[in-house]
Amino acid sequence: MSKKKQSGQIKNENGKEKKDQEKEKNDLEQQKLVDDKIKENGQVILKHEENGHNVHLISIIGEVEGHECLGGNTKTTKYEHILPQLAAIEDSDEVDGLLVLLNTVGGDVEAGLAIAEMIASLSKPTVSLVLGGSHSIGIPIAVSTDYSYIVPTATMVIHPVRLSGMVIGVQQTFDYFRQIQDRILNFIESHCGADKERLEELMMETEMLTKDVGTILVGEEAVEEKIIDEVGGIHEAFEKLRELMEER
């Protein structure tokens, strides 16, 4: 074999090795970006190789944080992270559907309703899955999707609106409370099978919670009250979302 031919083979091998190294480096960087996104925002894009669908997963975890920052020891979902991401999902040609996982104690009413309204207005197919719990303002978020699931052991707590800080004991304050509750109840009613009167009964129940007013619904009970569509887990949620994406 001539020296020229040997030199060419060595260059080709070196070039291939360099490309492989660059590919490996890019793969590691992409994986780090994915890991960081999961760690920081609880979000990731799941790619299904068989049908080519890309599902964006968003998790609503802990307390829904509004305009005020909560303590460093509190797990929170920041609405200023979620809203731009939902807008990006709507605008993206690469995302075919949205899966929302919920395990939340509730939180800021304005922030929670903003997230729920954004999810409800998406043109992409959406499915929610309640894991652990979806309490208070987590209920509008859970019902904002095209279809909703709850695992058998998860809970949903529906109760009257609470305000923190100084509250002025005048009629205008109570009217404002009523207005907020009506906004929440109207949204829930318009996105699930439950009617407003029944939702208000559950909200004002006095016999279930010893130190509070409201109702705890566990798994199948949330389905019986027509708030959630079906009892199921992650498999059922994915299957339903794929079905909706295929229909679309």
C-alpha cells in the first residue's frame, strides 16, 4: 500500500473519530439541557418514535406561586415560568400535545386561573393527570384540559376562597369574595360535567373538615361528581393523548 493511500485512510479515520466525538458531545449537551429543564421547571418533551408525536409534559407541583415569592423551603410552581412555556407550545410546530401532571395544594387564585385559562385556550390536544392531590385552585387547572384523569388514591379539596393578610370586615369585602368564588366556579362548571350549584354545595360543606369548610374528594368520588373524566394513571393518560393527537 502506498504512503499516500495510508495517509488518506488515517485522515478519514481521524475525521470520523472527530465527528463521533462531536456527536457525543452534542448529545451530552442536549441531555444536560433536558435534565436542567426537568430540574428547574418540571418540564420535558417526550418523543414517541413509533408515531412521531412529540408530547410536552408540564408538572404543577407544590404551591402555585403568584406575585409574591414564597419561602425557599416551599415547593412552588411559578406562573411566570408556565405561561411563556404554554405560549411556546401553542406556537411550536414540533409539539403535538400537552400532558399536565398535578400534585398541588393550590395557591394564588389569579395565577392559577391564568394557567388554567391558557391551557384551556390551547389548540393542541391536552390531557391532565392528578397524582397525590389537586386542591383548591388546582381544580380549575385539572379540568382545563380536553380530558382529565385522577389516580385512585389522589384527592381534590374544594373550599371557599381564603385571603391572607389584613381583611377589612365590610360588605364590599364579602362581595369581592363572592366575585372571586363565582369566577372559579364558573370556570370549573364550563370545563367539566359538574353544575355550579353542586360545586357550591361541596365548597360550603361543614361536616367533612373539622377545622375548615369544604369537601375532600378521593379518586372515584371526583369522577362521580363529574369534575374529573376518568380514573386512570400515566398509561391511560398517554393513550388518551395519543388518541386525541391522531384525531387532530
